[in-house]
Amino acid sequence: MDGTNVEPLAQSVAGSTTNQMEGIEGEEESAPKPAPPNQNPSEDAIDKDQMEEEEWEIEEKIFTISVDNASYNDKALKRLKEFFSRVRKLVCGGRLFHVRCCAHILNLLVRDGLGTIDSVIGEVREAIKYLNNSEARLQRFSDYAHQLQIKDLKLVLDVPTRWNSTYDMLFVALKFKDVFPRFAESDPLFSHLPIDEEWEHVECVCEILKVFKDCTTIISGSDYPTSNLYLIEVFRVKVTLDKGAQSENVFIRHMVTKMKEKFDKYWGECHLVMAIASVLDPRFKMKLVEFSFPSIYTDADKQIEEVKKALYMMYEEYLEIHDILVREATSPGSSCSGNTGLEKTPLGSGWEAFGEFIKNADLEKPEKSELDTYLEEGVYREQGQKGMDSFKALEWWCIHKEKYRVLSKMVMDVLAILVSTVASESTFSAGGRVIDAYRSSLGKETVQKLICGADWIRHIYGINKKLKKEEMPTEISNVGVLKKINLA
């Protein structure tokens, strides 16, 4: 989040069994990871969760759980949902409880796309490796690049398990596609040379993957990853796939068809979390849902009605909680009662009468709900707004929370939902750097302070997290200097 001081009624939890971000070699539902007999890691964790429930005191705090797309996660979340349903009423009938990681879904789509050019990727990768193995080759390649007026660019050798680095490698290699043939003429041992048709395929794939990379960057952000930002990115992906499916290029149509099948598999039904979150963004309200759903779903009208129904159902639940809290706060025995200290004034009887009037007025339901009022007002347009990231939805709601006392509580819970597990995975992957062999006896509060403190310092001074050494792509200088770069 952005550090805004809010008090949500519940919390969202992210959990995952895969690796970081684009490097996820994610399991699809049909290919679960090995697990102990008669049980899997997720179910084992849930059993421990239920046993330690009293110690953790989480039964009244969990709002949603975000996990990646593995079949055992579906089974585990089903069990956990049943468990929490027995303890308390889940929001919106539990329809928001299980959230699938969007970054993981995008990763699955991209893997299908890259799979169509595996041979070309292999050729480019081996060509760069061949150049990198000799200073003389790098210098000669650099000379040819300068002759073709290609300057201030460096070849990138990817990390095969991180698709974003593979995209960077292909994107930069395209800039040097005229250099490779010249180098091949001077080096008879250089055999990894893509033909013109293959370069055309790489160019088309990069054009599509650029959209996925931009979307993944936003969805997997750690500075301000509120859930209102995601629907418009999913819409952008769908429009890109639809455009590719109508391409005159047979290769692109074939590639996009596979990606669309995966998109429909995971987003074929309405993603309520993203839809409701977008409605609670004052810049969008219902307009973005009405604009994007016809492109995403074939039964758009039905899905839009589902969003409205779920939105009002959720609001009524929060209104019920609010009314209970108000009645408790204004009850005669409450410490917040309006009578406290009033009898000390000579106008006590008058103040008491007015206090009773105010209490009754607070308990009366207005003719129009806060949600109706919010939706009927026009969308918010910020002057001088430069992009999606320049607007902070939580700050807007904090300013207007006195006007929308119930709705603002609901907003704080919804916008905090993690639609991607990447940020949490990144946090937990820091464990090995904080708790090493020499600091393994640190208390849990100390570890939490170390991780949170480091994260706050990075945010204040604009420092990006560094990738592990083995996860960093290699940047190859065109003057023969080899060094590492951080593409986080």
C-alpha cells in the first residue's frame, strides 16, 4: 500500500507454492506437485492452521486468500472455506474468499506464446552465449554493430526460467538482427543464425509480450498494488489477444489461439474481486465494468448484473455490521453514551434531550444508501492526472470517509485484496537473507522489524530490491565488457 492510515475490517492473505514472478514454472491444474501420501503441503498447512487457530486468532481476521493455480490449492482452499464458514459468515457468501494469482495466470499465457518460438529463442540464446565465450568475438561483433550505427545497446543473455528476461533478450536481439549475418560471414564456426522469417516471428511475439510485461509490472507491483488497478489491465490483455486472433499472419493466429484458450479457462467467469474493486475506484465506478465486459465476456449483460448484485449484497453486510456498532456505542451502558458528563452543565436536561435525538437520528436509515449516492455521482476526474499511478484511491477515500462512513470501510477491505502473490513471495524470499546460519535464533518480532524496516527504507529512498545473483540476466557490452544488471 502507500502508507495511508486506514482501519480495514478484515485482512487479505497471499500464499503460494511457486517461485517469484515471471520465473514461476507454475503448475497448471492438471499437473500438481508431488506431495506426501494422502496429503499435500497446502492441506498439511491448513491442518496445522486449524490446530493453532486459538493461538493465531485468525478466524475473525481472514478476508480473502490469494494463491496460485494448482489443483491442490483449490482443494485446500475449499476445506479452509468450509472451516471458516462454520466459525463466521464469510463476506458475499464466500465468493471473494479464494483469489487466483493474476500474475501466475499471465505467466501461463506467456509460456504458451513463447512455446511457439522455442527453436528461435534457443538459436538467439546460443548465439549470445557463443559471443560471450570470447572477448575477440565480442569485439568483432561490436565493430560490425558500430558500422551499422547501432550504439548504446548491449545484448542481454536471459535467465531461461524468467520469461521477462527472455522478452528483454529477444527485444534487444532484434536491434542487432542485421549484425548477426555479418558476424556469421567472418566466423565459419558461428552456426546459430535465425532466418528472416524467424526474426519476423520474434518481432510479432515481442509486440504481444510487451503488453503482458507492462500488465505484469503493474499487477505485481509492491509500492501501490491496490486491486482497483487490475481490471483495466486484464481488458488490455483480452483486446490484444482478440486483435492477434484476427491477424493475417497465420503464425500469430496460431499462437494467440492457444493463449486465448488459457485466458478463457481462468477468466471465462466474472472475476468479482477485480470488478468490485474497479467500481470502488471513483475514476471508474460502473463505467469501466460496462466498457470492458463486452470485450472480455460473451454474456456481458449477465456478468454486469452479477457484479451489481454482489456489490449491493456486500454493502448490506457492511451496513449491518455498522448498525450493530452504532447501537452498541449509543446504548445506555456504553462508555460512549451521549450522557457522559452532560449532567454537569446547568442545561443538562436540554443537552440530554438533544443527545437522545441525535442517537435516534443516527439509527435511522437514509432514504438513499451511500452506495447509491456514490454510483449516481459522476466519475472523479483529477486535474493534471498523468497516468494510472498518479492517483491514490485510498487517499481519496480517506478524504471522503466522513461522507461514506460505511462504504469507506468496505473499500479499505476490498482495495487491500492481493490479486497477485508476487509481492508476498518476494517478501518471504527475503527470509534467507535475514535469517542466515548466524542469525537463526532471532525472534519473530525482530525478523518482522528487519524485513519491514528494510522495505520502508527502500520505499523512502526509491531503492529497488536486487534479484538473487542466479536470477539476474546478463548484459553483454558491445565492447567486450561483461556485467550484471537488475531488471527488477
